[in-house]
Amino acid sequence: MFKFLITIQPLGLMYGSSGAFLSPENLVGRSGMKFPPDAATLSGLFFSTNKSIGWVEHKELRENLVVAGPFWANIDQVDDFYVPLPHHKLIGKTTSDEWQIVDHQWCLKSQARTDEIEPEAIESSESDYHWLRLDYWDDEPELIQQDAKGDSPAVAENSWNYVSILHPRLKKDERHVLGEDGLFLETAVQMQEDTCLVYLSTYELPKGWYQFGGESHIVEVNSIELTPETPIQQRLQKPIKKAFALITPGVWGSKNLSYRYPKYKDFARDYNKIKLLTEKAVPYRYRIGYGEQKKEAFKTRAPGRLSRGRYAVPAGSVYVLPEPLNKTWWDFPTAWFPEKGLLKKFGVSLCLPINIEGVDS
């Protein structure tokens, strides 16, 4: 089980773009935008820090470290943090709704029951919010919508904003901008005041200031020990019955392909009976280790090796199974995940049980 909650509070700005391809958006650094950093980035911070101060055996850390995220929280209420809103709950600014199952089909509670449900109705239904406070995980949409305002609302949008900043390119021998092409525009991320990023971990990261997410941006890191009474611990210990929702992206399948669900008989007897509420897949890839060669002239390490590129089922996706699973995420067989890589150690497919009307417990 996770033993610590890791909070990361930027001391200033962080970059959230990576220029994946050329486009009009890329001209200001928004192409390939990815924020907040995923769990693999935090895992790298654990190993780089341990290499410098050695507070735990490297072999032990490699075998037992499991991290998950990202989430976010108000700095004065970090144990009740925000997780992705499950897709079966639709929370708007003034209204709310919920998906239920009637006669083995998805149907909105607010819609009159018809003999045929149009697929367009599902695709066009979206929430105005995308983050849910953990304390409201099992509550009805009506109650969540009523508590959608205040300093610590039940639902929220991102706790960060994108801002454009102008960077100078300095001369090599002077602290002056180059006379030509000396300025460039880039997009950075600014966290809202008194909020922080949150991750789950099996190990404590020593408190302090760290470079996190590249570009020499400094963050303040704190580790908070999780007790059995902590809300996330209580929910993660509940066995999943017939319905669950992902709170991190889900990567299933084999070592070569990506699937929407594990392709194994013990997951469900009939895959055609699995009901899924989701959105389009999201890219998932991480960098691990460093190459052996070093560029001695510049005293830099060779680039790390990229993992096999995959598509992940987005966080918030809802699964309804034909039979009770009676397992927690920790008990999921490793065979459900791709054979190669460290995906479960990066908290992929982390999920919590949910209740859906029309689904037996």
C-alpha cells in the first residue's frame, strides 16, 4: 500500500510544453503541452536524490518503489485532494446528471427512457468540471453540484494557468541579450496560490527544495505519512465489485499493443459485456535511465532511453464488469499490464470502486 503523500509546491513558474510537432500553437510553446508531470517524473526524482544522499538501498528502492498521480490539493487540506472526476458523473455550473444502466444500456437519469439510445447523446454529454474532491467520491451529483463553490469546492477546474514569458538568449561572455534573435517566447505554468501537486508513494522523499520537471525550476517537496484512517487509504482498501473508475491513465494489454482493458480471462468472461465510459486515448510514454556514453567536452550525460510509445485510457474512465472483481488495485495481476516496462510501479490504471445505478453490487 501507499505509505506517503508527496506534495510538490512550485517556487515560481514551471514549464508545461514540449514542442511535439510544428503548428501555430508550437510557435509559442503550446504544442505537445503536458502538465502536471506524471508519476514517472517523480520516480526519477526519487532515484536521482537517492543516488546523491543514499538514504535507502538502491536495490530496495528499485524493487519496492511505487508512485501514482498526478493529483492536486489546497495546501491546507492536502489529505482531501482532488482526483479526476469519474465520467459517469456530469457536473455543470448550474445542473448535474448521472449515467445509469437500464436494460444493459447506458442512459442519463434526466432523459426519458426510449427503446433506442442514440450514441450522440453520450458523446455530447460533458462536465464543466474535471476534478473531484476525494471526500465527495461517493456522493450524488446533485450534492456535488450544490457544493461547487467556495474556498474548497467539491469540484474544480485546473489549479494552474498558462502564461507566456519572454526569455533572453545571453551572450557567452556578457550578461547582455544577443543583438539578433536574442528573445524567444515560451509558455509556462503558474499554480494558483496555496495549491500544490500531490502524488502517492510507497517511500518518503526527504523534505527540501528540488529541481522537478526540467528547466531548472525549483519546487518545495514535503512527505506526509498516510494512516489507515486517511481517506485515500480507506478507499484504496475497498475491494472493487462490478464498477470502478480510473484516477490515473490506464495502460493495459501486451508488450506490443495497447487495449482498453486487460485481455485476460480472469478479468471478465465475456469482453463484449464490459461497459465503458471514456474519452479518446491519450499518449503515454516515459524516459528511463541514461545512455552509457558521455559527452565529456560538455560534461553532460547521454539522453535517456524512451519507453515504447503507447496509448492510455484517460483518467476518469468508468468500467462496469459482468461479474464482481473482488480485488483492489494492489491485487491486480501483473499479467494484466504490458509485460515489459515499469507501468504498475508508475501507478497506471489506479482505480477506486464506484456505485452506478442499475449495477448490482
